[in-house]
Amino acid sequence: MVQSWRAEIHLRNLKKSTGFKVLAAVTLNSSSIGIISLLGSGVASATPAIPPTMSSWYVEDVNTSTAYNTGCAHTQFANSVGMRGTVILDFGGQVNSSTLEEINGLQVSDSQVQSMVVAGAEARSLGWGGVSLVARASGLSIPTVRKAVHELTSAEQAEQLPPGRSRQPGGGRKRAVVLEPGLTDAVSSLVDPDSRGDPESPLRWTIKSTRVLAGALGEMGYHVSHVRVAEILHALHFSLQGNRKTLEGKQHPDRDAQFRYINELAKARLVANLPVVSVDTKKKELIGASPGYANGGKEWQPKDTPEKVGVHDFPDPKIGKAVPYGVYDIGTNTGWVLVGADHDTAAFAVAALRRWWQSMGQPLYPDAHQLLICADAGGSNSYRNRLWKVELAAFASETGLSITVCHLPPGTSKWNKIEHRLFSAITLNWRGRPLVSHEAVVELIAATTNTKGLSVRAAVDRGSYPKGIKITNAQLLAAGVRNHSFHGEWNYDIGTQTEMTMSQSSE
């Protein structure tokens, strides 16, 4: 039976001077002919009035209604209705370009990607032998057509995936914890804090890096990489952590009571506009220009030009160390640092207080007759240090001040306000900078400030402060130390008695 039918092939941007091949997949049925896929561009129509097995086609330019008779380069149609076939039409240079059209919901494009998509769809629809046929018809290589089929199949599968997945559930290689039951428990047993004290633990005395853990697991019969070990540790809520300094050791039973006592005295002095200072010695620093000493921290420098310093940190006996003793005024947020070049002794500590009073304290408090000093329990200003008390008595006699000293409880030096209000700011200011001389240390300290308006002054003291000075009982008695009723060893007055001092001493 001869069927009369019409097929429209839509093309885009077809040039007259260029030969053009079109690959179309056509479905034959009892009522209509539909174009399934199309490789090409432009607009044209073909109307044969003969069975599709014949090799003669009439091509009609839809813009000019001009008909052309062209040979069919390749045909593969079956006579029976409902079969699928492929036709290659060579329009030569006869068809004019036209606008983009859409057929059966398919937007046709002349890009290489669209060409591969159509070629893949056609090859897959033809079944066995379709890849070779499409390759010959389209001019594409067989590997390219195979790749097009694979990518089309993968894309369709991806559209069916649940949100957030790259493959179907259950796809891919199984996780190590699934393939090797007991792996999670084995990792946990190696890093569990409760098992660290076990002398039989394989990692009792070794660093527990992920690579070491992976090696230990390998000896236990597990096949796992250090990357998987890290994943298991995170799943077990482990993380890399350093030590935290929170344990202060054995504490005095009156630790908190002493802090409250100091707080009440300090508040009363500050309300009365009297000086309250916190004192301490900062860490001794290595000084020297050649070869120089490394200083902790990092500073902005041109790329690949770090400050070069010596490999070893042996002190230079000709220069010595810098000994910064600080005085921090709590009421005015100001600091004074005396940078010594000798020993950190009680005489040096009081010398720093004396220099502070002369340069900053007295101008700030011209009418002050009392001074409250908050100090650590140890060091050059220790409450057991007799020289400290004798030197303070001399300082009080020189200035006419009544000096009250309150020591922090033993083991609580980090709570001293000078530590986190002055010394921490100094450390940040000179981070990453080698300290080449005492003068450089003074300049860096004097330039220290912070967002809360801290102001610091500093000076060098090259005086000699020998160690080992003995204070007799008579000298200590002559200092006139008056202990408070509450922990008199920590809280005491030195110098001229005043009404406020007497009332505090009787508490």
C-alpha cells in the first residue's frame, strides 16, 4: 500500500554556500508522522508521495515555496507501520536560512552539545548497530557517539536522583566501617582517654596522629587510611585539642576571701581618688642585635623576607637580659615599665615604684597621701621577702606616703590585673620583632596602646642590683610593718599611719 505523507524538518542558520546534512528520526504510524529528534538548523520541508523505502524526495523551501528534487543519501525505513527509520537529506546549497522553530516540544540548536545529544538519542533508539549507523550518517566518530549515548543515559538517571545525591541510594563503594565491622570500636579504643593509662595500650607512649593510628589499626588487621581514621574520629566527636591551663593546684582555703578583701580596699581607694597600682615583673627577654633572638608572634613583612635571627638562644654575657618591671595604675589605665639590665630583686622592684611615682604618680595624684599596691605572693615582691618591705619603708619615708600592700593568694598570679591589662598589650605590640637593645625594648613598650586607651611610659635602668642581701630582724622591725587583722602576712601597711589605714588594720 502506498502512503502519502509529509515530514517537516526544521533547520536554523543554514548558509546557502555550505552543504548541509540532516539526521532525522521519523516514526511512522497510521495517522501521523512525528519527528523525534533532529540534528541541524534552519527550516525546510519534504513531501514525498511515494513509499518511504524509495530513494526520491521532494524538498520544499518554506520561505519561497520552491520545490527541489534531491537524492536520498541513505534510507533505512521498513514497510510496516510503526517502525522507526533514519533518513539523511543533503540539501546542498539550495535551502535559505530561516528562524528557529520548535517541533514536538524540541528546541533545536546548532551547537555541538545539542548535536551530540541528538546523536546519542538516535543511536540509543535504533538499538543494536545504531552507534555505527549514526556515526556514518552524521560524520561523528564511533567513540563520540558512544560517549553521547553514555552521557544521555547518565543525565536521565541524574534527573531521577533524590535531592542532594550524585548516585542512586546504595550505589558506590561501601564505607570502611561497613566493610570492616569493629573498625569504629578499634579507633575508639586507641584514643579513648579512659584507656590512656593502660600500659598494654599500643599507643601509650606515642603521638596519636591519624597516620600513627592508621598504622596501629593495620597491625590489628584493619585496612584503613589516615583520611578514613580522621573521618571516624570526627564521627566519634573527637577533635584536635591542646592543654588548657585551668588547674591552679592546691588552693588556700581563704583564696576567695582574700580576693574580696583586696576588691573592697581597691574600690574604697578608687572612690577617694587615691592611687591603686598592680605590680609585677614581666618575663625576662633576650637582648642582642647580632645574630639576634627570635621573638614570638608574626608581623607583616614583604613576601619571603622574614626577619632573620640566630638559631640558638644563648644569652649574650656582654649585654645580658632585659628585666621589665611594670606598675599599672588601675584608676587611670596607665602603665610604667622600668627595663633593668641586672637582677630582678626587691630593690629593683621598689626602684620601679619610685620612678613611677616621680614621673607619673605624683603628677596624677598631687594630693594623695596613701598608695595601695597589689602584688603577687612570690617573686621580687614576695610577701616573705624582707628586702621588699625594708625598701618600701624607705620609699614611704621619702614620699610621705602611707603604703598598703595586698598580696594575691599563692598560685593566683595570673589574676593580677597587670598581666592582662598591660603585659599582654606589650607582648602584642612587639610580636615578631627581635629585641636588639634595651633602648629598643623601651621604645616598643612606650608605643604600646590598645582600644581602651592604654598609655605606657618606660625607661632603662642600668644600675646594679645584687642578689643575696640579708635583712636582720632589727632592720625589719625598723621598717614599721603593721599587719592587718585579716591575713596579716598578705595584707600590711608601711609608712605614716592615717585614719583609713588604722581602721583597715583593726578589721
